[in-house]
Amino acid sequence: MKKLLTIGTLIAMSMGTLIGCSNESANPTDNTTEGNEVDSSETREPVDLKLWLDEEDYAEPLLEALAVALPHINITWEEVGTVDTLEKLLLDGPAGLGADIILIPHDHMADGVNQNAFVPLGSELSEMMEGRIPNDALGTVSHNDTYYGVPLATESVALFYNKTLLDELELEVATTFEEILEQAEKFNNPRDNEFILLFEGGNPYHGHIFLTSYGYELFGPNHDDADLISLDSSEVVQGLEFLEKVSEILPVPSGDLDWDTTHGRFVDGEAPYMISGPWSISDMHEYADFEWGITTIPTINGTQPQTFAGYTIAIISSYTDEADAAREVLDFMASDEGIQIIYEGRGSIPALVDSTIIPGVSEDPYSLGVLAQAEHAHPMPLIPEMSSYWAAAGPMFEAVWDGLLTPEEAAAKAEADFYASLHMQQ
């Protein structure tokens, strides 16, 4: 449901003397008023901005803080999911209905830059990020040595565990997947839909851990060479063979392993383990009535699995008429105070070189659990061929999970599907 909130209008309209504030075109240069300080005795001309944010618990405290920090900017917000924002911006922006600032997942960055949907940050915001934000995160927002967005939060899947239930079963938190397979013999009761582990078995985002455990490197060691897709490889086949074993302890069709049957049932205390990400933390705090924790993905075949790292990026729309004001807002969103707000309101892990500078993170075992796994993660590749990977990998994981194809058959088909998808896009 769309939500709309306006803050700061009365503050701005009650100001006395107004002075001009330059607007930025959709193609800004570094010769802007970006970062210019205004004497506290002066007032600023009111500016209207719209933000697309994905959670009310984040948006409302953010706008309240912005009303104090930047009272000359009148801000409205609409609730739009991050995965939908770029597509919506490309539709609404030309008609003047888009937001000035949006949040997107980092794997949408390349598409947005290629479609000229984003404004470059400019020198001051760019300098602020360097040394403060990890290099991997900076790489997701850089194109031709120009930064187009600010990484605010990081994410990776990790292992959630129900300590209360494990203690009742007299089981230790598993550190290997082989242990989970053994523990399933004690816990599983398929007749009553009771399974040791819940996760979206046919989802390639989650299933990536099985491939990397056997050495698979998507698009090569730097994750940027489409010629090194190598889906029909021994590493992928071995990973799918292990996935096949895991499907035996969670004998549920891949199509039925959705958010409700994984996240929902774990939050209700029905399983000892779940593979999920920090997006599950807020519901756990609100609804779980048991002792729980988060730790690294268990090893597979003696190897620590690599997960996909994701970043939530704040960007300025190229359709804005107020790029300078948008930069001021972005600067606040990326400040310690702004990061504190997204951490507390959204449950997001700060995308900082040292996340523990944000109060609470160093004492938060759940954030630290995700950060521990993030040390064994690589950003989702940014190359355009990634869309063809998803198109090929999804059916591959589903077919193995559901027993429709052998790992060898599924891997060979995925390789062919990848190149077929590329050909269709040409």
C-alpha cells in the first residue's frame, strides 16, 4: 500500500527572508553549489523533493531527522520496493511523476546508468565515500571513474538458528552441512511437515552456496567475464549433487518453498535452521518468542561457501530538477546519523569499512552474524549478462531440487539456456 508523508512544509514556509538556491539540470557537472555551506543566520528558499523508500519504519524517522537537519527542503515519500524502483522510475520519470531520490539493489545500477537514469554524485559526495565505504561496495556504484550512487546497507544470506529448539533436542548449532544432514535424522517428521532446515531450495540466490563450495566462480575470478559462465562444469555438477542431498531432508516442491513456508514457519518456531538474510531480522525481533541467533553458512565438503553480497544504493534521479538539494539529502542519508536511522528502522547492516562505528552494531549479535558471513561473500556481478544467468540458473536449481533432471543434465541445459537467453537479447 502506498504511503505519503510530508514533513517540513510549515517550517520552510514560515521563514523570513528567502535567498535563491540554484537548481541542477539532469546532466550536472562539478560546477554546482554542491556542498556549499550557508551561514546559519541566512534562510534558504524552500525546495520540494520526493523520495521512494521501502519501509515506513525507516522513512518516518529519516524524514523527521531531515526536517531538522535541512528545514529548507520539503520532503514527501512514497513506499516503493527497492526491486521495483528502477522500472517505475523509467516509466514515471519522463512524465515528471518520479522521485528525486530512490533506493535500488546494486545489481540494477548498470542498467540505470546505461539508460541515463541517474545523476553523477559530484566531487564532494564521491570524496566522502572513499575510505569510508568498502571497495567492493564502491565498485558497484562506479562507471567510467564516476560514482552514481551511495551504498547505504549491505546484505548476505546467513544461517539463522533456533537455539531454544536446538537445546530441547540436545543439539549443537551445526558448523557443517553434513551435521545438518545428520541432525535431520533426529528431527525430521515429514508426515507433520517438520524439517530441520527451511530455505528457498530452487532459488539461485540462495543456492549459490552449493556451487561455490566446490570452487565455482560465476563469470570467472573477477565475476566480470561472460565467456567464463562455465555452468556445464564439474564444480557446478558437484554443487548440484550436494543440493540433491539437501532436497532429501526438505522434501517440498521448490514452488512451495516461498517466503511464507520458509521465513514464516521459522519465525513461528517450527524449525531449527533457516537460510535467509538481514531482511528477516525485524520480523524475528517482533514475532519470535524463542532464543535465536545468526551465524555463517555451514561448511560444505570442508569449504566455507561464498554467498552473494548485495548493497542497497541511494541514487539521484536524472529526472530531478533539484539535483543540488538531492545531494544534500543524500549526504545526510550517508552520514553516521543517517546510517543509524536505516540500521534501526530497516534492520539493515551498514555498508561501511567499519560498521561498528554505528552505535549498537558492535553489541548486536545478529548484525555481527551477517557481517561474519559477509566476509565470505562477493557482490552480485554487474555485467549485463547477469540477467541471462538468472534466467538459466533458476530452472537449473528447480529441476534438480524437484528431481526432474540429474545434476549433469540440469547443468548442461543451463549452459545452453544461458547462451539462448543472450542470443534473444541481441
